Amino acid sequence: MTTTIALAGKGGVGKTTVSGLITRYLIETQPGAVLAIDADPSSNLNMVLGLDLDWTVGDIRENILVEVQKSLTASGAAMGAMPGGVTKREYLDYEIRSALSEGDRFDLIAMGRSEGPGCYCAVNHNLRDVVDSISQNYDYVVIDNEAGLEHLSRRTTRDVDYLLVVSDPSQRGLVAAQRIGSFRHELNINITNTFLIVNRAPSIDLPPALQAFIDEQIDFPLLGVIPQDETVTEFEFGGRPLVELPTDSAVYKAVAAMMATIR
């Protein structure tokens, strides 16, 4: 059975860093394989994980529309077939599996750019089915989402076991986190557990005013706090993957402690 962990939060709060370190924690502490899905159009989770990224699902989607447009006069195109009699579903399945970036006990799919001006409904439906089908082969799926949750139900039909909403240590950030978290009630997928993570805090202990704001205004529990760590900055400026952070780094220890409470 696959456990799905989705991360959300406004831009710049460190969702991708947390997603990468959760992936590392699962690899190091849990049996089975992990699939990381980069659902943010900026597509930089591969840099955190230390993987090359040649193709994204967005590239594949655009390519299939080009092929369909070339074949509009063919009888098969109207029936959902590609040149040579291959169905769109078969084409997408092959292309997405070929585009997987492979790591040590984990793989990465990057969703890439959003839709252009063409008609994407049928393609997106097939994409969602293919990604969900691939996900079933993994013990864990970690999804690094866009800023909000608006597109999560378009990316997957899977239930989400853990939704982790990441915020910076500010009231404005927490207001945004609450707003994002409230979207979970509007999705067409079931979310079992929702938690707040405060990232880049001055220390593990939040200021009393900020803690009080969380207690009074956030309608899902605080999972934990990740402190600011200059080692992360050094890695980023040096171009080193953050999954190579020392095990005793404050950031990784905080992520591992939080994951240990829910796994």
C-alpha cells in the first residue's frame, strides 16, 4: 500500500527543501521505494535531490499535442490514437516512464510547465491516470506542490495520507498557510491528516506571540519547527544537493524528528 505525502505553502517558504529531506528520511529509515513528484512549474526538486532533469511531464504533454495536431486528418486521431496506431495513453505511459530520473531507491517525476493555449482536458486526464498508475509501484509518494492546492486534484486521484503545509515564521506566512490548508475541504480527493510546519525559525521554540497565533488561528496541528541553518545556505551557494546535508544538521534533525512522529 502506497503512503502519499503532499507538501504545500506559499512560494519561498522552503517546500522543496522539506520535500527533498522527507524523501531522504524515507530512503534512510523505511523499506521500499520512494517516488518524488515535483508538481511545481519551477521544477527544482531535482537540484535538492542531486538528480539531472532532462524532460518534464509538461514537455511530454506539449509534444503529444503537436503530434495530434499533425494527425488531425487521420481517422485515428479523432479516436485518441497517435501516429502508428499507438493510443495517447500508451504513448504517455512510455514517455513518462522514460522521463523518470532515477536515484538510489527513489525516482523523480517533474510535472514542469503549466498548460499553454491548446486543449488539454483529454491529455490531462490520461496524464493523471498514468502518474497514478506509476505511483502504485512505490511504497511512498512525496508530492512537492505549487503554492496552493488548487491543482492537486488535477494532478492525482490518489488519496493523500499526509498534507504538510509549510510556512515561514511570520503572521503573514501563517495566514497564507491557513488559507492554503482550508482548500483541503474543497478537493475531490480525501486528505487523512493535515499538519503545519514552520520553516526557517530563529530556534525550535517559537516566540510566544507566534505560538499563540498558531493555537488560535490555524485549524490543523503544528507538526514541528525547522530552525534556520546556515549550512543550508552554504550548500545552496555551493551548488551541493541538500540531501547531502550532514545527519547532525539542525534542519535534517528537525525533519527526521517530525517524520518519526507520523511514520
